[in-house]
Amino acid sequence: MDQAPESARQLSFGALVREYILPYNTLFAISGVLAFILGLISPALVIGFGALLLSVNGLMILANIRKDRLVGWASREQGYDRIDKRLIRLVWPSRESTLRNSGLFWVFFVTGVAVTVYGTTGAFEKGWAAARASRDISAMAASGAQDGAPRVLVLPFSTEAVTSDKKVALLGGGIHDDIIAGLSRFSSVRVLGRNTSAALAASSSDHAAVRDKFAVKYLVSGRFLLLDDQFRLDLELAETGTGTTVWSDRLTGPVSDVINVGEEVVRMIVGQVAAQIMHTELRASRVSRSSTLSAYELTLQGRHLWRKPTRENLPQAQSLLRKAMEIDAAYAPAYAYLAFTHLTSYNNSWADGFSRPETLKEMLKLAAKAIELEPQNATGHAAQAIAYTYLGRHDEALIAAREALRLNGSESDNLARVGQVLSFSGEHESAIKVLQNASELDPLGPAQLLNFLSRAYFFVGNHDAAISHARRCIERANIEPCRETLAAASAFAGKSEEAAVAWAEIVKKQGDMEPVDLVARLKSAFKKPQDLERLATGLRQARQAARMRAEQ
């Protein structure tokens, strides 16, 4: 006659663990390994799996305590013991005992629990770190936009050469960009971007107009001369309010020393404009310089071509940057800019790397190398952030973007890239703040900046602002992403005529594609699928408007 089952209250703790809990944790241990693997893929997966696993184990233990048996596949007699024996025979065929009675079971059990806890907490920690990064980025952007630091405009240098006009223009432009990037690293000054600088060069003599339009307090100008193997740089720092010269200096030396001129000038200007900067901050601001002039020149040439991407320019830019890396394998900027050329390749249908995942993986590899060579390289961290974004690794993207902003939170190009990462991550309000800050620093900046702003406004439902920025983007560069946003935003705003015209222009360039196929390359870049679907829906409505317009 069968004995009546013991009640839970009659069991000792040891018996409870031995008879009811441990038999169900062989699979729990194995499931723990699976939970850990899922945690590496997605926090949501491991959290859901872990909750299900613990719930099932808990119910089975309670059911067994209550009835001292389970039916079907879940019973100890028919299910778990059989699985235990099969597992033990795989690793120790001569042993007949079950796993729970052997030391091997405890290895499985302890390992399973450990990796489950590690995987789950690691998944949570990654999410928490990304949330902190997003908050930090918003705070840094807000403080940058509201501070009272004096604004500085660095005008392009006039150039003159005895031997090579092309070379003097290249080196002079490189020094100019180095000074802007260098000054942008200091929180005590705010530097207008290189695009605005270039556009204002012609009106630089009217200090009052520059001051009134862009709230610029200081104006840096200069003249760069190249005489055979020697250079000379005449510099002047003027206060726009009075037009008086605050400081002037002349730098001379062999052409090979040009590599270090930008950093030296930055220190001179900061010393005059922001004397409160501590010596330690100045020392921390040092960036890597190539050991050879040729690598520096090749990087400048490659960067210049990349900033004007065409079917012909992009391969040339990549070739020049690779040559710079061959000459100086430790020059981080060459790797960082080469990484960005791969993003350009991925986003343009005329490029070899269009929509290829391998292109993004190579971008990530190059960005990581740039950071390894120079941890303070903000461009490298920005490239890494965007590569992570396009690969769908949004938590890591936000952490990398925060580091880029921490290293250089006042350079408009860097702010634009961080804003792009935020928008793809679904943080559209924060993205708008960062991108507006970038636009204030470089009002005449690149069209991509306007495109990022247009997209962010579109996703928060501010269609009028999205349309306005998309129009300006098209006027400035006529790039296709701006036209896509214009078509979608116009459709949502009920401006069917403008949506139809924009879609017709898209068809001329890319053919009459399905809207979802048109934006397919961005599928992994959008953290929130509803954002991508919203863009595709707007494009579908624009296509419908274009077809109705054609039938009239």
C-alpha cells in the first residue's frame, strides 16, 4: 500500500532541498547557461527567460511538495532522473548514479546559478550604464548651450607660397582646423565651426557685424607663408567689441614643425582668452601628432576629399588615409577618418560598401584602433558610437557617444555625431538639444547636421520644423536623406503637393522603390522599430500623393 505523501511542514530543510529542489535544477543549471548566452544578445531576452525559468521551477517545486509527484514529462521518476542518468553516462559511462548524487551535479548546479546571475546582472548593468550615458549627454549639452563662455571665431588663414600654392593651402587649412578642434576641447571658450568660419572670411573686417550676428567676442586671424622648407605664421587675436588687437605673434620654423603648430597656437590663444584654465587641463588637452609630415599631409588630403563625398572622391580619400597609416602606423586621426569613410560608403548606393554589414564591422575595427592609439581622440569615439548604432548595439553606442562629448563637447562636428546617435537610439528630445547646440556653434554647418535635426523633429511630431530644416538641407547640399525626410514630414503634415514633388525627386535618383526597401539599410540603426515604421509610412503616403498627382 502506497504511503501518504509527507506534507511540507513535516520535511526538514535538508530533505526539502535533497528531495524536491535539487532534482529540478539539473535542467535549471543547463538553462542557466542558455540564459547567459541570451543575455549577451539582448537584456530583454535574458530577463524574460529568467523570469519564466524561475516561475516554472517554483511551480514545479510547490506542486511536488504538495503531491510528492508530478505527472507526464515533468515527474522525477519519468523525466528528470532519466535526463540525469543520460547526462552522467555521456561524461562517465560506467557510473550509474544520477547527477544529483554526484559531485558533477554540483558543478552543473553552481555553474548554472552563477552564469544566470552574471548574465542577468550584466544585462541590467549594460542598460543602466546606457541610461546614465544618455542623461549625462543631455546634461553636458544643456550646460554647453547655457554657459557664458566667450565665443571665438577662427578665420581661415590667408596663404602665400613661393613654390607650391596647393601645399600651402593644404597645410594652412590643416592648422586652421587643428586650432578649431583644439580650442573646442576647453569649456572656457566656445568656438564657431569651420563651415561658418569659411563663410565669414570675406566679411571678417566688419567686426561689429560678426559680433552682432553670431555673438562672437574674439576673432582669430592669420597669414600662413611657405618659403621653400620654411614656414611663417602671423597671428592676431582681436576683440570684436572694440576692434582692438588683444594679442599678436609670429611663429617660424622648418616645414616639418607644422605638425605641432596647431597645438602651440591653441595654448597661446587659450592663455589670452581664458586665463582661468588650469595647467593640468592644458596638459590633458594634448593630442597625438604624426611623427612625419607626409602622414599628416596625406590625412589632411584624405579628410578633405571625404568631406566632399562623390563616387570619385571617396576611393581617393580612403587610399590617401591608408597611405598615411602605412607611413605612420601610430597616427590615430588617420584611422578615425578612414572609419568615417566606411560610413559614407555604407550610406551611398554608388559606393562599393553600400548596405554591407562588413563595411560597418570594418568601421568599428578602425575606430577601436584609433582609440587604442589615442584614448583622447574624440573623433575615434564618435566613429565608434555611430558604428555601434548602425550595428544595433545602442547601449554601447550611447556610452561611446558620452565619451566623445566628454573629450570634446564644443566642436560642432562632434556634437552633430552625438546627436545622430541619440536620435537613432530614440532619445529625440535630447538629440534636438545637442543638435541645436551644434547648429549654434556652426550656423552655416554641413547639410548632414540639418538632416539630423530634421529627422529628430519628424520623430517627435514637429512636422513644420522637420520640413523647414529639410528644405535648408536640400538648398545647401541636395542630399537624398534630407529629401526622404521632407517627403515623409510633408505627407504627415498634409502638404501632399510638396510630398509628391519630393518623392518624384527620390524616384529620379533611386528608382521607384518600396519605401520600406528605401530605408532598409537603417533597420538595425533604429532602436525603436516604430521610428523606422513611421518614416516608411510617411514615404508610402508621399508615394501615393505622387501617383495621384501624376493621374490628374
